[in-house]
Amino acid sequence: MRNEDITSHVEREVNYWQLMAPENIRDVVEPDRFVGIGFVDTALGNLADFSREELSSSVEGVYEKNPKHAAGQLWRFIHEIKQGDYVIVQLIGRGLFHIGQVTGAYSYNPSEPMPHRRSVRWFRTNLSKEVLSYGLGQATVQNADRHREIIDRLLSEVESPDDPLKKLANELHLPVAFLENIEALLDDKRQLIFQGPPGTGKTYVAQKLANHLAGSKDRVTLVQFHPSYAYEDFVRGFRPKVSEDGQAGFELKDGPLLQAAERAKEESDERHFLIIDEINRGNLAKVFGELYFLLEYRDEEITLQYQRDADEGKFSLPSNLYIIGTMNTADRSIALVDLALRRRFYFVEFHPDEEPVKGVLRRWLEANDMTKVMWVADIVERTNELLKDDRHAAIGPSYFMKDGLDDAIVERIWKHSVLLYIEERRIGGDEVSDKFDLAKLKGSVKASGGSENGEYDANNQDGGESDASD
């Protein structure tokens, strides 16, 4: 079945545009999701709020070749191209072109070679221009309605422009390669741990990915460890019970691990997942007990600590039961994971100062058309730079990924959550309050090239972008 974005595009009022890309452009493939325009001096800055007249007069001062033409191209790129429109990107000198759909508003980043950009989802890449009915024009940005029929046909030939994992990657604002790597790690060792500071989306990603890989929420079990959690809670133990005649007693009950294992054995052809949130908050040696052995040797069997009866056979951990743990590295009260468990798990870093987590907030803001508060992504990055001597204190993107986010909500989150968290980590009192004052951070970001309106580029985490220039 074809993707809904493609099958419904004829029903919506969308336009078709052609963009020119330089000869040395890198191939536009996942996770490259941008098209840019860069022939105008970056000194112009963010152009989102310029009127047509202001744009023309500003371009005249920095672009002498053909200022009216340049201003027109920029105006089309910023204002006339709408989210949902389709673009043909011609690769100059290579006889190839790509077809994609615009997925975000205009954004600006002065540090990029192509500072004015739009996010794009690519459906067809490296097509020969010979398949077009008409030749491609030479303008940097121009209407391509005359290619509408051929574009519709080319899109109709795409049976699945996004596989399910790519759709999940778009939803999570993470590169599909990142999720593919996690899936490969799970297939290899059957268990891994997401580790990083709070607010980095570890539990959210674990649940979404597990639901996707399992194919059903019914095959995913979630538990959370804490200091009082024990083997009897996790694996099997005696629990209080009141009998039918009102007598208090105990019964042997399976914990979430054995319950998940039993379901996995019943559906041996399906993946089942056990998510252990805050895995390092428990006494892991005590909680896992003899299961340490089975984590490494899935084909072996052992006798459980609590047997239902003498006839109960030995227990093995099914190979189709996968375990994903999450670990908060910022909590100093939590003991480190012991080496025996560390050897049995792969570890995946979720750190706000590194991609792909670093760019999640920008990508989320752009995807949700919140470019007016894009400045918060710069503030978070600046704060994490100041916290680089204690990277486990870094601020994660989840703090600000809220519907209806505006300046007032950002200030409230900063005052009552982020700043208090930094103060607890830094034990700095007034010094911390002054150094990490939101207004001062905004001023420093603006002075270093940001904009108060903040409609910046959503950085592409893996460094690839498609750039259109004349």
C-alpha cells in the first residue's frame, strides 16, 4: 500500500517547485532531510519577518549580480513554498534529480554553508532528467507545475516511500540509522540499556521502539526498579493472599519476568519485550539472582530459586524475549551497574550534547511549526556547553517538548525545573542562578548569531543536507 502522504497529495492544494543544487552536492538519502539556498550573504540574517520590499532592498546591498532576481528566489523559498508542497531538486551537471515533499517551515542557521533551509522528505532520488516531459529551467527557485503529471506518475510508482522503522524515526525525530543500530544490537545480545541524563527520552524511545518491533503493545511489559524491589517481585516469590474462608496466607506468584517469558514461549515466532525503567535503582545482583546466567546463555536451563513443586522443570530464557533497560546517569545516589551485568548488556548513549539527541528539540520544534520559540534550542545547547565539565547534568530536550510551547511556558519550565536541577547538581546558589539566568543566556545566544525570533535551522544530526543554490 502506498504511503498516505502520497496517495492524498492530489486531493490537497499543493504546488510543485523546482530547485537547483550545486554539482558537488551529496546524495540526498536518509538521514539527509533538507534543501537549502545559499547564494545570498549570511550577513542578511534570518529573513522570515522581512517584507518583500525590505528583502529586495537588503539583497541589493550584498548581491550585485542580479538583486531583484535573488530577492524573488528568496521570497518564493521562504514564503510561497508551503509545507506539503513537492519539490524537484536538480543536481547541476549530473543529469539527475530528486523528488521530495516539504515537511517544515523556513529555518536559518548562519553557521551552515546554505543558511536558509527547508526540511524535506525524499520519495525518489537520483532519477534521470530524461524521464521528464519538459526540460528543467535555470532559476534557483521556480514553479514546476508543468511537471505535475510526471511527478504524480513517479510518486504513484512508489509502493512504500517509508518503511515502518522510517516512520517511527520521523515520529521520534531520530535518524533511522540510529534505530537500525539499536535493533541490530538487540538481535545480537537480546538486551541493552539506554543510559544518559534525565529528559533525553530514554523511556519514551524504549516503549515506542519495543511496540514497533513487537508489533503489539500486548507483547511489551514495563516495570520500574527501585531500592525495595527484589527477586521475589521480579522473578518469583511468595506474596500475601487471603483465602476464600478469610484466612491470611501466602502463595507463590510469578513476577513480570516469568510472565513475559511465558508469553514469549507461547508465541515463539513473535518478538516480546521487557522494559526495565530506572534499572540501576535496584540492587541488581539481588533482583536478577540466577537470571544473570541466563542473560548470557539463553540456550541453557537452570533451577529457579522458588519451585512450585518437585515436578517443575528447569527454566530457560526464551530467545524471543528482549530486554531494554533505561539508566539515569545524573543521579549520584545510584550505584554503578556492576561489571557482571554490564558484560551482559549493550549500552546506548542518550546524551544531550551529542547527536542524535542533541538535535531532537530543534527537529521537534520545526516539525510542530514552533519556529517562533526555536531560540530555546539554542539556549539548551548553550547551557549544555556551560555544563560540559559535568555532562551528566546536561539538559535533555524532553523538558520543552510540549504542545503549545511559548515564551511564557519556556520561562516557567526554566525557573521551576531546569534551573533547580542545575542548582542541585552544581551546588552553586546565587552563582548558578546568575550564570544560568534565562534572559542572560538569550542575550549571549543572540550576540553569537542567534535571533530573538529564533527561526533557526533544525540541525541535521548526521551532517548531510541537500543544498540548492544558483
